[in-house]
Amino acid sequence: MLVDGKWVADWHPVQATDERGGFVRQTSSFRNWVTPDGGAGPTGEGGFAAEAGRYHLYVALICPWASRTLIARRLKGLERAVSVSVVEPALTEQGWRFGDYPGSGRDAVNGATYLHELYTRADTRFTGRATVPVLWDRVRGTIVNNESAEIVRMFNTGFGALADEALDLYPTELAAEIDALNGRIYPRLNNGVYRAGFATTQGAYEEAVAEVFGMLDELEGQLADGRRFLLDERFTEADIRLFVTLVRFDAAYHGLFKCNLRRIADYPCLSAYLARVLAIPGVRGTVSIDHIKRGYYSIGALNPTGIVPVGPDLPGLALVDHHLH
């Protein structure tokens, strides 16, 4: 991580722990918003107006949080307005790195070798972890925001006419239901798999695993009534947030994070739901099982040998690609 703008080695994925040895996630640091008129958003300062070609998105294809923003960018038709860079999947001693691994690329905007260089460009005294996603402003030469939930909502409404307004990922009339879903799914499942994988005590691990599978069981029951998405026919940000965890589950969380009571493949309704989301035009191109496996299994604290498993066999994901435009 960075301490007062200086890189500190001995990187470890456990960001912090609570009194029971449970995993505690770092809070995002940059919280400004892009808005149609450049006014301040719900957090941060103003001055970030929606302009085509002004903003650049940095992501890792292994990261579910970054993948949320990639999906929103694609579904809102912002590919030409917001350019993108993909870091290499394997974590290095200096964190995320730009390079030539298939599906990745160099940093054509800032010429950085490591993602953490962007953080110190934005704040020379930055202390914290250099995480993805990062929404970068070319004009001001700084990070706009590194909180995925906020970037998704920016892509939904903050870019005005630059985005496809036919799709609303956070419709006002469903906001309360979406917030309630997010509030249940995030701690128990989205972050729950990390709480299991990075737990430092048996008790914290078992508690997290129970919540992960309790949530999966609950979602399986909700989808058993034939609904297409979480809120029936309407695809919303809640579906994006669920999908990015489900698509990584059997390939990474089941094995590396010890979430091995069941696979998503063992849940008929969740499996069918996963296939429906993958079939939405543009979603499949944001997924790379190769990056997911190589990235997660490069975490030395959890997999010291760095060996990437050959399996599992995932027929429904066999043809996913990662050619972003």
C-alpha cells in the first residue's frame, strides 16, 4: 500500500480485521461525481462536467467491483465517451500493473507502470491501497472517484445525453427496493466471500460462509417464481452487483476462498439467472475467466505456490471473452 505517498512492500490482501479476526474492507477515498452540468454530486466537489473523451476508466477484469463499472459503461453506451485501460490479472509486489498480458494493456493516458502511480499523481501524500476501479479526469489530471457503486450511478445518470437514456439502472420508483436488495446482498454475499476467504480465525470464517450460503439459498428461492431478474423484468444495478459475484464463484471463491458448501452450478435458478445476464448484449465481453483465475490464484497469502487450477469445467462460461472497446 501507499503510506504518505510512498510505496510500502509486503503487500497483504487482509486490509484490516475486527476483534474476531474478520476481514474489514478499506473505504474508498476519492468521492467526486461527474454530472451533466459539472455541479457537485452527492459527495465531493464540483467541476467534473460530462464531456465525451474527458474521462478514462481503469479496471481489472478479475475484480467484481471494477466489473460493475465495465458493465454499466457498456449497457449505457458510453464506450466512446469513456475510454478504458485493463491492468494485468496477477497482483505484483507493487499491486496492479499495466502490461501486455492478453486482455490487458499499457496505460496510454498517464504512462504509468503501476496503478498506485495514479494515486500519487492525484494526491502526492496519499495513504491507502491503490484499488480498482479508478475513474480518471484527463482535464484536471486527477482521480474523480474510486468507489464502484458511485461510478455505476454516474454512468447511469451523470453523463446526460452522452449515455443511452433508454435503460435506467436505478429507476426512482424502484430505488427503495434496489437499496434494500443491495443492503442485504453486499455484506452477506458480495463482501461475504471475501470475509470468508480472508478470515483469520475459524469463527469468523464459519460465520461468513454461513451468510454466503444463506444468501444464495434465499436468492435461489426468490428466483424460483420464474422472474427474469431480481426485480422481475427490470434489469437494474442490483442485478449487476449480484452477477459479478456469481460469475466468479465457481471459478475462484469455491476453491480459493473456501466457499465450498455448494457451487452456483448446484443452484438451478441461479444458474439460469447467470445465463440470462450473460446473454444481455455486451455483458459477456466484460468477463474473462482466465483473468479471474489467474488473478485470484496469484494472491500469495492464499496460494503461495501460484499454481492456477485447470478447472473447474464451466460449460456456460466457456466462450467468454475480454476484448473491450
